[in-house]
Amino acid sequence: MKKGSLATIRTACKADKQAVSAEVECQNCGLDPICSILDYAEERSGVPEGVLLRRRPVSRGETIFRKDDPFHSLFAVKAGSFKTYIPRFDHTDQVVGFHLVGEMLGSEGMANGSYPYTARALENSSVCELRLEKLEDSGKPIEELQQGIIELLGKEVAFSHELIASMVHQTSEQRVAGFLSSLSHRLHRRGMPSQEFNMGMSRSDIGNFLGLAGETVSRVLTKFQKQGLIRLKHKRVTILDAAAVQQMATGLD
Amino acid sequence: MKKGSLATIRTACKADKQAVSAEVECQNCGLDPICSILDYAEERSGVPEGVLLRRRPVSRGETIFRKDDPFHSLFAVKAGSFKTYIPRFDHTDQVVGFHLVGEMLGSEGMANGSYPYTARALENSSVCELRLEKLEDSGKPIEELQQGIIELLGKEVAFSHELIASMVHQTSEQRVAGFLSSLSHRLHRRGMPSQEFNMGMSRSDIGNFLGLAGETVSRVLTKFQKQGLIRLKHKRVTILDAAAVQQMATGLD
DNA sequence: CGTCTTATTGAATTGTCTCAACATGCGTGG
DNA sequence: CCACGCATGTTGAGACAATTCAATAAGACG
């Protein structure tokens, strides 16, 4: 089956919307640099069929890969959100990150050959999948693609370092403020609403991720609300004073 | 000036030893996969002169790059150790990592085009430098090299995630134990003595990195010594009961 | 050999956790 | 569609771990 032009394929991303939350535009997606290369290559028949799987739905609670699964694909979140965590025997899972619309998932598995954590959908979501193993099987490594992956990984590393730097020292309020700020910025970067949005993850998940008790997260959030920085309605947050929140984090996104 | 064979070059690494601490063998160095590729390529004249600079001495306190310097090179620590940190206006620098013998430095700069932190020698050290910009200038990108860099970055990402996961929750004792364990393992991996070694960094640096006060680090270390887990003499540590230290790090409840 | 930085140790303070009770929302099945 | 039950969120009080401030000791370096 022959694929259409780059533009045609890109547009098709928006086509059949289903009962999940808003999708990220392709040009705002973290996988896009790679997609573009593949689209381009595909036209010249340089890439085998089935390497790039577009927009597979994933329902809430479902996992797209588990810790120690052999690495096979990179994923991009097209809609919804995911948490990544390391399961532990005693059920005290360690949350290592949240992945929002337009963000990559699974790059960490590339080096060791297996995924270092489990990725679970926090809500009904959809993903694109880039089957790198199939690409390698084709025996036709693509230089541009490699460069794109290098960029992705580099950014991931930089992000992690920032995270460590900003997270290790701060008080609970700084952490939560930083977390909110980070969510908002990341959504904004992908062209999604960033003043009011849904926090798919539970208070415990946030606390686990930030190194705080779930109760503390709750306390801090209600305090922020009392201070007029945010408005809370269940899992829905409205950031009323972005500058103040940003300021409070000091470390920022 | 024509270079010798791969074997000749490798051996030359050990040649003119100076007044710095023991060097890592090339085959134990993190840069080695890349070096090997370059050595091989070099023989076939595929790589321009001056891309790989071997064993430049760096004295204590010197920096090899600073935050926001434009990216130009990857470094490998051949001897000594470095700390990487983000300088802040108020002199409350944030230490983001320590780099021991045989480890890479600077890979995070590849994506954004500039180094995200400053790298400073903790003691008299030496480094190898891989000038990637020059390599790119040659207009002859090397596929194997790219693959090597992808591996490196992937490992870096995995390492960072582990770090975040392990660090955020734990008590001071777990963090310090983990830190000691990490140093020991990393030295061992590079073929260096791992039971007794030098901690080039100050207590405050360790604390800063671990998210603890320097005093707390000191207290925990002396406690470990009283418990017979380690022996302390200034900056020199001897790990007496590696198993117990390891056990303590991973959370024994 | 003296000075300056770094490390150790102590005492009081505070932030966050734990435990616990209660409230709220959500999904399931009636 | 409502009611129920369970998971999740909120709020309070006491416990404790780590911080801060401070005083002293020990090394490092010129």
C-alpha cells in the first residue's frame, strides 16, 4: 500500500477523532522530527512498511510496555497522559515521570535493550509508535534518523539533570509549584491549553514522584488555592497567577 | 603527522605518567567504544586531524567547560575526578554530578548546542577530548560513531532516571550509603581500586548533590564508621563491609 | 608556621511524615 | 437513574528526621 505525500499523512493525524481528550498537532509532537524524516524517506521507499504506527488508542490503566520488556519501539503520546514507574515487590512503586501530550516515551530502553520502567495510561489516550527494531532489521540505517534520536536523547538527559537539580533541595511548596509550572509549560510547548488543564495523576502519584507524602501534596495545593494562586476542582487545575507559581518554584521548568 | 596502529595508540595512553593519580586503562574508558571507531577510521584517513585529543592534564580547580559555552567536545576522564554544577547568582551552586575515572563528560551539551553546566576538576586530573564539531566540519559523519553516541546518551538517561528514583525518597543514611556504593561500583567497573579510594569532593559538595546539609553527611559518615561499615581518614574511605553498605542503600525494610 | 578553608560535633528549631478520622467522587450494579 | 461501596482526597495532631546556627577541631596551602 503506497502512502501519500508528507502533507497528506500529517493532515490525516487530525482526521478520525474519538472519545479521548484533545490530540496534539503533529508539528507540536516530540516524535515529529523523526516522523518527518520517515515520511520523507518513505516516499523514496527507504523505510519498510509497518515501522511507523500512527495513533493507536490506549485506554486508562493499560500499559504500553513494562519494565524489562525487550526494547522495540519509541512512543509518542498523541492524546492523554502516562506515568512511568518502577514496580516493586512490596507494591511501593516508584514513579519516575509523567508523559504528557506530544512527549516521547521509551527512549531510555534504547541503550540497555530493555525498558527500565513500566508505562501506564492515566486516562484514555492514544500513541504513535516507531518500531525501531523493524527499522534496524531492514538493514538500512538512516543517518538523519540517528541524528534525530541523538537530539531526543540529549534533550532527555538535559531534562533529567534539570529535574534532579531543581528537585533534590526544595521544600514541599517549591516542589509542588515547580510541578505545576512544569506541567503548564510542557502543555504550552505542545500547543495545548496551559492555564487550565487536567492532572490525570493522583495526589499520591505526584507525591511519590516529588518525594513527598500524598497528604503533603494535598495540603500544599489547598494552601495555594487559599493564597489565590490556583483554583482546584477535583483533578482540574486553573493557574490564576502563573508568575507567582513560577516564582515560588525558583528552579523552574 | 601519521598516527600509529590502533594497538600502538592504545598502549601510548599509559606511557608518560605524571604527578596525577592512577589513570584508567583505555579499554576501561567510557569513551573507548568511540575511540576505537575513530582509531579504526583514522587508519583509513576517514577522520581529520585533531579530532581526538589524548590526555590533556587539568589541574585542580580548573574548568574544562562552563555553563552555556557552545558545545564542541565530549570529554573522558582519564585520571582524577570532576564535579559538574550549575552556578547560581547567589553562590548556592547546584551540584548535578560527579565524574570519575573512565567516565564521560559533556554529552548533555550535544542536543541544545551548549553545555548545561560547568565541569570543574576536583583534583589534578587528565582528560581525553573528542572534538565533535571538527568531526562534523569534515562533512563525513560516521554512522558507527552516531550509534556509539546513541548508546552513551541512552545509558546516561537510564542512569539519571535511576538516580532520581533512588534519591528522592530515601533517608540521609540511605543516600550516603548509596553514594558510597555508587562510587565504589563505578570505580570497580573501570578497573580501579574500589575498596579504598579518595573522595575528591567536599562534604558540602556531597550534601549539595544528595540534597542534604554538609553537616548531615559528616554525621552519617562518622556513624557508619562507628558501626564498622567504613573507615575514614580525611577524604580517604575504606569500605569494610560492602554488603552492609549496599544493603543499607536499597532500603532494607 | 600561620592563615583559611573544610570537617566535626552539639543543641534548638522546623518541616514533613505517619497515623487516623472523615469527606468526596467515581464506577458498578441493581 | 439512584444507591451503594471503594478508592481517592482532605484535614488534624503528634513524632521524628534533618536543618540551622554555632563553637571547636583539623587539614591544606602558601
